[in-house]
Amino acid sequence: MTILIKVLQFFLSLSILIFVHELGHFLAAKAFKTRVEKFYLFFDWGFSLFRCKKVNGKWRFKFFSKNVPEKYTATEYRDARGKKQTKYEPIDLSTLDPDDWRQSDETEYGIGWFPLGGYNKIAGMVDESMDKSQMQQPPQPWEFRSKPAWQRFIIMIAGVTMNVLLAFVIYIGLLTKEGEQYLPTSEVNKYGISVDSLGYELGFRDGDKILAIDGEYIEKFQDIPMQIILDKAQTVKVERNGRDTVINLPEDAVTKLLSSQDPTFISYRIPFVVAKVVENSAAQSGGLQSGDVIIGINDIQTPYYQDFVKNIKQFRNQDINVIVLRDADTLALAMHLPDEGVIGAYTETYLTDYFDLETKEYTFIQAIPAGFSKTFSELGDYWKQVKLIFTPKTKAYESVGGFISIGKIFPDTWIWSIFWRMTAFLSIALAVMNILPIPALDGGHILFLLVEIITRRKPSDKFMEVAETVGLILVLGLVILANGNDIIRLFK
């Protein structure tokens, strides 16, 4: 059931993102009177689940139908050098049935069967469909290729723009409804941080209080790990044992952090205040009670929950004394630790039990500039992540994830606020990835259009076909890399 919930959230989010992206291209094309032949959610290779189109003034609907042939016939021949060529000729529409879909120039709307994508088929445009038939015919005024470069530029950038606007709208809604709550770094510094083996290797120590990263104080504690990674931080100033200490991060810090399967190399520390004792457990037999504060194991001091977890495993299947504070008394509770290495006691997991969280509430009007700021902050952060991927020495490409990784970011239970937060993040990710100057992506078309606007020279259709093919190969390579990394991680 957990997997099903994640899968459903993933596909609903993906559908929303694709629909909004393609709607941007569609609306811009229609605004400039450019014919859109198809508007599809998901891919309809071979057949579609649903399609509809206006034919002779009436809407026609089809379900589970094969794709209708295009308006061109293909004839193969050999040229003067003996090289095989294909010639496309328009079908004589007068020979078709009046109700044949090919008679209508209206947009065909549909839902394909392959649920990972979607597309607009804009007339007179070299795109991922690689439909060469139309491009061999004389340009028509309603075609993409006949429009001025500035109009084509707007049509191409509209998809990315809509994804950014979607994130903006979602953030406005979330900030208005829920506000913003975060754990201040100053609150974490009450107890200091807890570090794992990677954090220790980078120079951090349990109890450090983070003061600045490259001279800048970070207000939100959850932003610190990404700040170190994305800005390739060189120094971290901490308070250690009452003295200010500067940690010089190693040159390969980013590589190590990105390759780590556990990104929580630093976290907050909390006291081990017992909230619940498990029945028939070592803790119950030893007399542990709710409200006790665990501060040690035998002669090892464990003033924090994280200290206890790090040390308890070494006493598997042994008799131990757990040192606790109960009211004003210090007690040594004798118990036998089982093979699992757990005593059977839980601590409170709500941050509000230990820290004062910072909460900001927004009216709708206040949420607009805050949502704008958050959207462009997220855009900047994701762009930094993409730059890391294309920086070989960081080996960030090894941490790139595909559909499995995307699916995992959704929670096990359906919580709408988290769903929309994840959708906003993925909308920004889609916008950034699509704007990359790779042929076959929107960014590739935009790059060629900018060159055309500057040089006033339009690339030939043949050049665009070759560029589109190269781009498709590059995109396919990225998809294989991302999903290949996912598969490899499954077997680690």
C-alpha cells in the first residue's frame, strides 16, 4: 500500500507538471495563430486511450483507438547517385470521407497510454516526433516556421515559464494556508550538533555550534547541508568547547557528501527524555519510567539521545547499568541488553518538545512577494545542482536519480501540503532541465532562436533535424544515466 501511494502521488504530480508545461506552448501558439495539431497528456505510440477533435463543427470522441495516418503519403525512391530518399506528398482530402479526422485542421486532444510525458505537435516545427513529411511541403502562414523569430521564441519559452508560474502559485497557496516554519540554527546551538562518520571526517565534532559558513550566518538549520554542497563552502566557523574554531573543509568535501547514501552528516542533538517504555522489554524489566532522562551507560556518559544510540550497540547480550535522572535523583538501572542492541524505550520525536521553532504567517498579499522570493531562491539552488552534475571532479553525476528517486521523495502517506510542496520543487526542476541548451529540449530551440534573432539568419530545416537527433541521443543518455543509477542503488 505504501508503494502504491508513492506511485499515485508521483504520476499525479508528473501529469500536472506536463499538462501545465505543454499548456504554455499551446496557449502561446494559439495566441500567434499557429496551428497545434495535437495536444496530448502522455505518449500515444501506436494508439491512444482517449482522443477528441472537432470535425465539421462537431466534437468526435474515440476510445482505445489506433493512431490515424497523417495527411501525407510516403514514397521511397533513389536519387541520381543511387541514394535512397523518401518523398512525401499530401493526401487528396477530397477523396476522404467528410467525417474523416484528417479532413479537420482543428487540434486533436488526447490521453496516451504511456504515462511518462506529454506533448504538443505544432505545425511546421522540427520536434521530438521527427515528422519530416510536413517539413518537405511549402511553408504555410499558420505554421511555426513561418512565424517571426520573436513569436517562435515566446512559444518555446512558454512551457518553462508556466512551470515557474506553477511553482510560484503553489508557494503562494502554501504560505497563505500554512505559513512557514523552520528550526533556527540558534536553537540547535543550545545543544550543539551530532555528526556521523562522514561529518567527523570533514572536521565536525559532536557538540559543535555552527556560527558561520564562509563568513555567513545561516538562519535556517536545514539549509546548512545544501549551503555547503551548492556553494562549495571552504570554511565553517563553529564554537567548540567554548572557543571559536574554523573548520577548513577538504577539497573533495562536495564529492564525499554527494556520494554518501545518508545526507544527514550533521543533525541536531536532543536529550534522551523517555516518552514510552515498551512492554516486556529490557527497559521495563530494569524499571525505566516515562519522564526519566537517560544520561549514561555504565561509565560512558550519554547526555544526548544520539550519544546513547552510538554507544548502546557495543553492549549486545550483556548486563548493563543505564544511568538516568529521575526528578532530583540519579539512578543506575540494571538490565540485560538483548542481541538486537535496543533497550525498548522511545524518546519524544517532536522538535517542539526541545526547540522553539520560528513560525512566519502570511496573508495572501504578503505571500505574493514571499512566494516570488522562494520560487527564485529554489530556481537558483537547483541551477547550482545542475552545474555540479556537469562538473566531473565532483562526481555529482553518480548521484543523479531517475523515476525511482523522484518517486521516493513523496511520503508514505498522502499529505496534500507535502504533495504540493514536492510538486512545486519538481516544477522548478523541470523548468531548469528544460531550459538547458540541448537540442530536443526547449533550451536548445531557444538557443537557436536567439542566434537567429542576433544574426538574422535562420538555421536550415536539415540542420534542425540533425540537431534534434543529436539532442535526442543526449537526452536519452541522461535518462539512461539517471535511471541506471537508481537500479545500481537497488543492489547496493
